[in-house]
Amino acid sequence: MKALVFDRIGSPLEVLELRDVPRPTPRPGEALVRMVSSSINPGDFLFVENLYPEPKKPALPGQIAGGHGAGIVEAAGPGVSLVEPGTLVAFSYRDAWAEYAAVPQEWLIPLPAGFDPDTAGQIVNLVTAWDLLDQSGVASGGWLAVTAGSSTVSTLVLQYAKACGVNVISIVRRSQAGPDLKALGAAEVIDLSVPGPGVAERVRDITGGIGLHGVVDNVGGPLLGDLVRSTALGARVIINGGMSAERFQLHNFDVLMNLVEIRPHVYRFFFDPPGTEHRPFLDRLVATSQSIGIQAPVAGRFPLEDFRTALELSVARPGEGKRLFRM
């Protein structure tokens, strides 16, 4: 089978190679998944660069890249009882940038047969977006600001928020080709490249002086400081990323006098697989995503052979949508 493999640590464009490798044989407790769709995410770059903690370290040489994808269960190893051959599944594990992957059954998320394969390949982003909205604590009618507004996770947060009646201010560095944020449900879009009032003043005008009840931040830097100072009493700020190389600055009173709570977010299944207690959540996530017609923006679908183009575009133009490997 074909797979994207690396033998040493480094930039994916420098160390990844397309190779023919043996198709894996599922061991006890594993299922063999014929891959259909695998997304390219920032975390995939971190894995190849060996920047994750244990147990998310590559096993060299011969490590297959890619952490997230979806496919059809082709065969089940001894002891597999949670999925049957023919089942569409998604997972966040490893070895996803290949034609086949052997995945422990506990990491597999069964999906309805008609679930969109492009969306299935991005299951990590659906889970993340749902949790970010939930952790923000913003109720129906409240105001939520989402930075890196054109990114995949941010557009998904926007759609779930709209379904819950939450007003979203999407903040973008500059308008570019990509999803129409207003069409997806944004109450307002703040384009930071457009001259005019500062962010705090714009937020005050948009919310009618109420301020933000929550912030989902993927950027950091001075923008985050401005947003914290634009919050309503008791707001929550969820930090999900740090695209800016700059630091944000706050005075203690910026937090204390508005009872602002600042929390970090880590993908809930980063270290541990979904347990049986998570199945109702996953069923609700899948059902809701289907019922509202969730749109996970896709900027391009690529064969494994064209991995260099896919990776280069993912770095250069992330706001256009997710790039996927389609097998």
C-alpha cells in the first residue's frame, strides 16, 4: 500500500516520503480500516517535528504520518466487538496518511453510512468546535467572539453556535477566499485589515455596549488583550491556539474587575480514546451535525502522490479551508 512515511524528525516537507509499505495486519483488538479521507491539521506537523509529549511520539524509522481520518472497516482482529466490517468510522490516532490503517477499536468512532466522508475525515475538528462552544458557557442570545474566524474550527464553532442561538462575532486578519462567514451565521465579521475603530470599540458597538460573554481564541497577541478588555461580567475566555508570535498583556484588574475566567483547551481525546461514557456525546454530535447540515470547509482534495502541494497550501493559505487526502 502507499503511505507517507518519515525516518527522522524535521519539517514534513523535508522528511516525508511516499512509499510502498506492507499493508498492516490487525492485531487483537484492532480493526483494519481502508482509508477514505484524512485531514491535514497543524497537529500533524507537530507530530512529525516531535513536539508532542508522550505517548504522542513518532516511532522511528518508518513512522506513517497523519493523525486524523475516516474509512471503512475492512477486517477485524481477534476480540473486536465494537465495530463490524463495512462500518464507516472516524478516528484520531495515527498512521492516517496511508491507504490502510490498523487502529485499536477503542479509538474508532462509528458513523452512519451516509455521513459525508470529507466531514468524517475532520472528526477532530467537529469534537473540538463543539467543546469550545460548550466551554465558553455562552447562552442563547449571548455574544461570543471567535478569532481566526475563517479557520476550520472557527467556522464549525460558528455553525454550532448559530444552532444554539448564540450571536457570534467572527474576527479575521483579512478577508480572503474561503467560507462566507455571514452565510454560515456570523452576526458580524471584524476584518482587522480594514482601517477604522479599534477592536474594543467595534465590539462595544456591535453588542450595544453589552460586551462579550465568551471568547474562543486561536491567535493570542494584542488581539486577545483587547478582547478580554471587551468582556461582560463573568465572561469565559478559551485559549485554543497561538497563531500570533506576540504575547498578550493584561493588568490584573482587566480580569479581576470583570470576573473573567481564562481557560486552556486541549482536544478531549488527545491522550485517551473515547470511552463508553463518551458514546452519548458522540452520538449527539453526529446527529446534530447531520441535522444542521454542518459544513466543514474543504479547500482541496489530494491523492497521497500530491502530498507536497497539499502541505504547502495548508501552510500558505489555511483560511481557505481544510486540505484532505482522499484515497
